[in-house]
Amino acid sequence: MCDTAPAPTAVDAADLPTTPRALIEALIAIDTTSAIGNLAAIDLLEAVLGAAGVTTHRFDEPDGLNANLVASFPATVEAGTEVGEHAPLFVDPEDPTRRGVLVAGHIDCVPVDGQTWTTDPFAPTERDGRLYGRGTADMKSYLAIAAALAPEFQQAQRAVPVHLGVTWEEETTCNGARRLVEQLESLDIRPAVAFVGEPTSMRAVPAHKSMNSLRVEFKGIAAHSSLLPRGLNAIRYSAEFVDFFHREIIDDFRENGPRDEAYPVAWSTGGVNLTRGGNAVNTVPALAEVFLEFRALPEIDPADVVARIQAKVDEIDAEIKAAIPADPADPVAAREAGATLVPLNLLYGLDGSPDGPAARAAVALGAERTEDKVTYGTEAGIYEHAGIPAVVVGPGDIAQAHGPDEFIDLAQIDACEDFFRALLRAVSV
């Protein structure tokens, strides 16, 4: 469902935060972990933008927990009008219909369960030049600053459009960004570049690895362990798969490459990081699950790796079926025995250049140029894959993300605000 509405939502307009710092604190105070959803934060952003007269497009998900939000500042002057020094960076020279910039980011955050915080993670706290709270670095500060400056963007005469895209569940599936690509197309929004505001200390990071997660389920036959021939041990077959995955794929990445020394870990990595199986030491296990991930250099097609994994799963599936006993302890389980691969999330890598269009545009606005590449995944690869050159650039340090006592240096908040004001000058007549 998409609603176009410049008016505030149910959030009381009199209580709306009007400065970047105030909006950062208001968003931090909202728990947007995936189990809760992002609607309260979307309501607040929609109200802030609506109060500034900005046209917003809200796309609610059927789950009733999440929504994407797009705010648009369209061009207000004809193409070719004299513009700021850097505005040509926001027009694709090969396709002039691609114009402007997408400022994109996710509003969800990771849980705080099991973490020891010295302050309430949802009560923003300033201490020693830092602002503490869940999402301060990853990445509510970035979105809050952009949204708080909406009145200034709205009042400007703009030579190219600026769009703000806020997504759901980046921390789990990145499906919000995938939906956003479709939603931008439905709105006929075709940006020339995208800025994705993950914490990079305001460096224009041009590339990152893909992040891919999968689950493999092994179904055997439960039996009393003293009656071993009537059972089928699912854990045994899962162990065969784990050995294959680490030896044939992950170790091969390390030993044979490819390699890219611009990354802190120069080769593709991965592992089986979670397993489940069995229910008692004296029972042949009927079920085993392994959860695995791999982070591949952008030059590696994740689909090729998944195909190798699928081939091994098919091989083990055949082994299990061939080993079903003639007199199984559980005939129903015997009919369901086998191995199944379930892809959970396949996230594109970002394969940009420090001299590519998105990175050059970010550097022109004050971001630090860097040839460094990062091992963590972002939504930027999704936008680049959809034809929008993207760069990762945002305030804060990734080292602070996801952990207890997450924080952002106040100087990084100032640097991000300077970046967005430079963007405003660049697109203005």
C-alpha cells in the first residue's frame, strides 16, 4: 500500500523534534528491532517530513510491523539552469533521465538481548563527547540528520531531485531495500547515485563483500541408540556437509583466492556458525540443521557458490535415502528422510571504484576519499545491482555497531550535517 501525503501522521506535530540532535535522540528512543518492527519510527519520520511540506510515499508491509518510506524533493527548475558547482555529478552523462541522489538507509537495529550496557540503550546519553544508544552509529543518526534538514531542502530551488529512502530489516534480510528498488521504479524515481549511510567515519567506501546465509536441514530416523540399525543419524550426515563446506569452499577461498588486498581480510570467508540437532545422548537423532554464511569478494558470483553447495546437499540427500533401513523405527520419518538446502539471504556485494560516480560525488561534498574496501555487507550492493551507482558513507565507526554501549562521536554528527548541507548547496540554483 502506498500513500502520498504531505501532512503529518498521528504523531503530535507540537512534539516533533526540529533539530538533527533532537531527531537522533527521538529515533534512538524507539526500539526498532525486527521482532518489534519499524512503524513507530516511520510514523515519526513521516510526521517530521510532512510538517516541512515534503511529499512522502509510505509502503506498508503485510506483516503489519514494517514499512518503507520515500521522501522526495523533486527538481524545481528546468534542466540546464545554472546550478551549484557539483550538481553535474548528480546527472548520469550517458542517461540524463537518471538524475539526482538517493539518500538511503535502514531504520531497524539489532537487539540488545544478552548485552551489558552501562546506560539504557533506548535512552540516548551524552558522555565524554559521545552519544550512546542503540542505533547511534548504525544508522539512525544519518537518517535523522537528513530528515531534520528537510525544511531547508524543501525551501531550496533544486536543479536535480533528492530522495530519502528509509528501509526495514536490513539487519536480518535486506528485503526492505529489495522492495525499495521496486517502489522507486513504481514512482518513476531514477537517481544518478545513491549514498548509503552505514558508519564509515564519513569515508566514501566504494566496495564491500557480498553476505550470504543459508540453512541445510538433514532428516534422519529417530530410534533408541541400542537399536541403531533401525535409525538413521542425521547429525552424521550434517557433519559430512560441514567438513565439505569448510574444506572445499572456505579453505579453498583462503588458499587459492581470488584475493584483494584492499580488504582487511583479503579473501572470501565463511563458516558453519550455528548447528542444531538431536534430543538425547541415547537417541539416534532424527533432525540436524546447520546455518552457514559466506562473504565473497564482489568478483565471485554467490550463485556459483550456492550451486556447489546445492550439489553437495543433493549428493548427501541421495546417501541418506540409500541408507534408509528396511525396518525403520519410524516409517513416517523414513519417507521424509533426506537433505534440503534453504537460502536465507543472498546480499549482493558492492564493486565500485573510489573514482566512480557515487564516490566522486560523495568526496565532492566533503567525504574522505578512500581506496579501502570493507568486509561487512550493506544495502548499497542492492542499489548498484539495480543500476544506481552507490557508495557507503555515513557517520560513526562500524566498530561500535551491534555491541553494548554503542556510540557515535559528536564530531561525526557535525561532519554528517556538513555533508548534507554541502549536498543542499550542490543541487541548488
